[in-house]
Amino acid sequence: MANIVIGTAGHVDHGKTTLIKALTGIETDTTKEEKKRGMSINLGFAYLDLPNGQRVGIVDVPGHEKFIKNMVAGLPGINLVLLVIDAGEGVMPQTREHIDILTLLGVKNFLIVLTKVDTVDKELLELAVDDIRGQLADTPLADADIVETDAVSGKGIPELLSKIEEWTEKIPDTTADGKARLNVDRVFSVKGFGTVVTGTLLDGSVTVGDELTVYPSRKKTRIRSIQVHEEDVKRVTARHRTALNLANIAVDEIERGDVLSASDRLKPTWMLDVKVTCLRDAFAPIGLWDRVRLLVGTREVMARAVPIGTERIEPGKEGFLQLRLEMEQVVVKERDRFILRTYSPMHTIAGGEVLDAAPKKHRRFKAAVLESLKTKEEGNLTDIIEDFLVHKKESFTAAKELAEYTGLNQETLKEEVRSLMDAGKVIQTSSGYIHADVYKKLKGPAVQLLLAYHQKFPLRRGMSAEEFRSRLQQKSDDKNMSEREVSALLKLLLADGACREEGNLMAAANFTVRFNEKQAALRKKIEEVVKKSGYTPVKKDVFDPLDKEAPAVVEALCGDSLVQLTPEYVIDKAKFAAAVQAVHDYIRSHEKMALGDFRDITESSRKSSMLILEYMDQLEITKRVENYRILGAYWKDKS
């Protein structure tokens, strides 16, 4: 069976709390202030056992206009709403406002409960029903069932229970996909247990012992115990009202409005991109920099409205806003619903859903921004994945992060991404996914970086890989690119043929060193000297007197006809290859080779022999063991 949470709504004093007591036997007005006033101020909670044995949670929300924010706080995660209307009073102002709020929050399942029917005669009751049908004809409740009840006499209560049971059987079960997330609506301390919080688990599941993060403070806590409907359980899944006993956190370190999550990737934000629907009878249009009250989750914060693609959003119209928060950050996810109210006097004017929970600041009339928001609104999975990969700050995205953003399980996500990869729109790397357009934006500056280097140093075969990585990171828009991600980018550039690797140097794909006539003559002289020197390495600065361009020519020849043993010494490439072969043959015959053995083979000095052998050690051609050399890993790759 689905996990069901039922909410009540309606005008103050229309009998919501009394109705719940008649259904459940539980008193949800618990504070002295509530009992004194005779109305609900804060959220009340109960549970109901249906005839079929299913237990459902009930949230009794305040009806008074002053406590609308408490009413909104109780609605996330609700599956079915009982709209309570007094038979003697009919539809009242707060009834209409509650309907507006429920509609804006995306609630679709309603039962209309007519209360106190024993206090009116039959004719007045019929008039009340007709009036309700007429007043709600233009709302989602136009075809909702009406159940006539009286909580004092018990009239209609069995029929109401039956109707609720019918609805619970229609509501599909929810999966526990995604990381656990709960908006905290109450915090208190229990003697002997410590800090307890309550709320409706919106996503995922939690188990005793799980570690959670408190947002926005990012404090860590652990679940000591879990209760659902006053019973201890080991595990709870999405859409359950639950109480969590938390360890490692004091009651004053967490508050209503905070978010508890198993994810460590949620981001407190100062901005939200949203789609809003402005009520037809809204107090005023929503214009640039209007101050509004944002009610989202269990938190109320002040924000400024920035319409996107329009000057204002008129009553009865829809549009996009960027909400810029004033004093507090919020922690939400895409598709979370919210309500907007005017700052003063307080009236509900709009509501909608979050399209981007951590956007950049936008230019108001930029076409690309509007297209991105429309994509997020339409909800096509592949389009949403593409949009996320293109517009997020980081270039690479881990599969785990993408799964959290989309709410998909890993298997479904792989299928969606695979279709994008087959279309050439997304590339998979060792550091995660990258969109092809993002890669192109990184590829252009990378190639330009190498071309600029070649122009400055035309006789060098390339830039050192270490320098290229560092400068590539600096030049990228993604300044936080990790070493691992830079490595993934280099692999893409090499695989794409945008550049090539020569030893520890990076060069543009089509670059080759070209010597002019003068440089070619220098090359010939340098190669002749080094070749004649045989197994005796030559110090590079001996060529400096030949010409001011001699050092550059020597650099260009390193890796071509010369081998650079150290930053100061070079040797003829063919001679070095002969030395490598001689070392291999000797060690194959004798198992190991001493420095003196190599010196005898090459008839070179001790210093020359050390320079050559130490370079072979670096290349893993040889491996030094005490005062001997054996064959290194290089030869394993050759076998």
C-alpha cells in the first residue's frame, strides 16, 4: 500500500480539529494558547486506522489568516486534502485562500467535508451544498465528492472513512529513490532521549544509525531512533510522517525550516529560478524587485522578484522569475513547490515550482536563459539532463550528482544518458559526464594555448605537459577543475586529435618544427659535434658561442636527433639506443650490471656512465638495486 498523508484545510473555526478528533480520537490542539483561543495556531498531527487496516498520517493545519505560513509548512508530502466547510457558514475568505494555496502547491486530490450539519435544517443544508458547488465550480474541487458530517453526533463519520479508504486505494505507491530528505516542521527535546524533529519524509528512506546532514548549517547528525505514528521502527520510507531522535546535535542547533538529508550535495542558495502562476485575484502584478514572502518547505524567507523575459507577471498569468533572497538562504530541490505572498499587507499572490535550485544571476531578456527555463519546465528527461550538463558551473558531472538532480535511479539514468551519448551530445570520461558543447568550449582555448606557445617558441617541439595542465586550468571558465578532471580533459583532447603528446610535451596536432637556412646549418654543426662525442654526453651550453639561436636549435633537436639526459646534458639519439641495447644484452647474459661494467662496454668515463644509466633508471629501462642494475619495467612492456 502507498504511504498516505492526509491534510485538512479550511476557514478558522469550521471544525477541522474536532473532525480529526472524531476520526482518530487524537486531540491536535495541544498548546495552552490553542486551547485558550479555540483554534489551531501551529501544525497538529494525528494518525488514522482505516477499515482496511491501513494507517495514514493526518496533518491538521491552521485556518486563521495570520497562520498561513504554518498551514503551508504542513502541506509538502500530502496526498489527499479534506477541505472542511461549516454547513452554516459556507465558503469563507480563508476557504478560498486555502484552495488557492493548495492548487498552487500542486495538490490534486480533494474531499469536501461539510461539518456541523446537525446545526442546520435540511433546506439550508441543500442550499449550502448548492452554494459550495457554485463557488468552487472554477477550481480543481469542482467535481470533488462532498461528505456531510457532524463530529459531535458522529453523523457521516463512517461514510467519510469509507471515502478516505477509496482514495488511498487510488493513490499509487511511491518509490524510495533518491537521497532521504525531510523538511523539519517541529523541534523539541525529550528527557532521556535528547533532540527530536518531525516532518514528512519527502524522498528516499532512512534507517536507525544513518548519518544525516542538517542544512543550511551543514552540521552532521545520526539517527538514534525513529517513530512513525507513535511506534518505534527501524526504517521509514518516503511519504511517511516521522519523528527522528537525533544524536550529536543540541535542540538549539536545529530549527523548524531546516532540511535533513542523507545527501551531502545539497546547496544552500541565495537565488532560485522558478515558474510561477499568479492568482487571478492577486493583490497586484509581480514586477521587478517587488518584495515578497517566499514560503517553501517549512521555511518563510523574504525575497526580491526579478521577472525573466517580461516586465511583470499580471494576475491570472504565468511566467518565469528569479527570486533573490534577502537575509536567509534556503535549501530546496528542483520541482519543489512554493507560495509567494505580498510583504505587507499579507496576501497570497502566486505559487509554482522551482526549476533551478542554485542558478547563476541572469540577464532578464536573454534568449538562452528563457530557452533553458522552458526546457526545465517541460520536464523532458533527456532535455533536462542536457540543460543541466550545459549550464552547471562545473564542467564534469558525476553520475551520482546527475541521479540526485534528476531524481532517477542509476539504471534509468544510464539509459537516458546512453541515448545522449549515442547521439554524440554527451561524453563519458573517468571523471564523469561532460556535454559535447562544454567540451568544445574547453577545446578551443586549449588549442589556442598551444598555438600561442608554438608561435612564441617555434623551435620547441611542445609545451611541458605539467605547464599545459596548469595553464589550461587557469584559462578555463571552470576554475575549480580538479587534477583528475584536467587529466580527463587531456585524454579527450588527445583522443579527439586536437593535440598530440610527445614524451612529456604537448603540441598542437598539426605543428612541426621548421628550420630556416641559418638554423638548418646550426643543426648540422650541433648534430656532428654530439655524434662525434659518442658515449660522452655534451653540455648544451658549449654551443652558445656558435650563435644566439643555438640554444633554441638544441631544444628543438631534443627528442628528435638528440636525447636530453638532464637539463644540461645531451647525447646522440642513435648512440643512446645502442647503449640501451648493450645494457639489455649484458644483463640478459649476466643477470645484473655494475657501473664499471657499463663503463667498460662503452669505453666512457665514470661521470658519463652515471649520466646515461641514471636517465635509463628514470625511463625504467634499468632498475638500480644497491650498486647494481637489473632490467626495469620498460622491458616487460616490450615482451
